[in-house]
Amino acid sequence: MIRRFIFIIGVFFSIHLQAQTGIGTITPNSSAKLEIAATDKGLLIPRMTATQRGNIVSPANGLLVFQTDGVIGFYVNTGTAVSPVWSRVNMDWTKTGNDIAYTAGNVSTTGALTGGNSSTSSISGFVANINTQSGTTYSIDATDNGKVIQTTGASAITISIPTGLPTGFNCTVVQMGAGQITFSGTFLNRTGFTKSASQYSVISILNLGSNNYLVTGEMSN
């Protein structure tokens, strides 16, 4: 009993003097407050659901948990105890040298995307989506933003340009078939033309804002 007491006292003073704690090692690394050493076991972080994580009272900045439902993974509070921001620690992004890649799902932003802004800057791996129309009428909508609309029919087709498309909306229209294209709606055109010139004509549509649509290109009446 006395030897056990002496041993406990010795461990206490050893920990106190080192200001470090080792589990599985009696020589914790000098840079670590706590070192856990093992070759056959790992460290199990507290596991909980998203609701349980949200119920943590005043979570400290840097608090780490493992979420078991929803988007499963490690979450760390990057905010404050008063206003926690739980950010998932993930490996969705793959880094190779100075390049990063993301292959699962979509990447979106509500802010601005910026590039190198130099003569050598480039963007690659993107192609225009082709919207093929073979009927006699078609109404452009917001999903056509950035697309190429090609008409392939032998009969004339009317393409309507509605109001309410987002500012900056733009698309390209190509008459691939024999049928001439007539554009309907309120838009600006230097010559007042409303139709495609002939087969293989290319026309661009751009919304400058406040429903000021500019429709220009190879056009005629």
C-alpha cells in the first residue's frame, strides 16, 4: 500500500515537473502537452448526431466532434462559444502540387471567382451546353444562360425572349436548319432586324439589366 502511494506521488511529481502527460509512453514528446502512443489502437473522438452537436452548450472554439448522421465526418467549431460555426473537416478536395481538384458533386459560389488576370491566365475543361430545338416555337428561360441554342428544323421557328431573365444573362443562337428564326419580345437591335439572316447564322442575346436585351449578330428582316 505504501509503495503504491509512493508510486502515485512519484507519477504526479513527474507529470508536474515535465508539464506533459504520456499515455502508452513514459517519454512524451517535449512539444506535446499530451502524447498518446500506440501501434494497434487509435483515438476515438466523441461521436454524436447533428442535433446532439447543436445542443452542446457554449462549444469552445476548436472543439472537435465526429458527426454520425447527415454529412458524416469530423466537425470543428471555427466560430465562438456564443456564435458557433461548425465546419466539416473533409477530404473532398484532392491536392496535387499546387493544384486542387473536386470530383464529387458541384462547386458553387455566391461571390466572385477571380483568376490570374494576366495574358497567360486561362480556363479549360469547360464546354458550352447545346440546347437543340427542332420545333416551331421556343421560349428562352434562365436555364439557357451560357448555352448555345441551335435550331435544326426545316420550318421557321419563333424564339421568345421573356422579361425577367437575370442581369448578365447571355446565350448564343445558331440557325442550323433551313427554318429561319424570328425573335419575339422587346429588345434592342442597331438595325431593327428581328430574324436570322440565313442558315448557319449566329446571333447573341445579352440582358444588360432592367430588361434591356441586346440581340445582335447575323440578322435580317
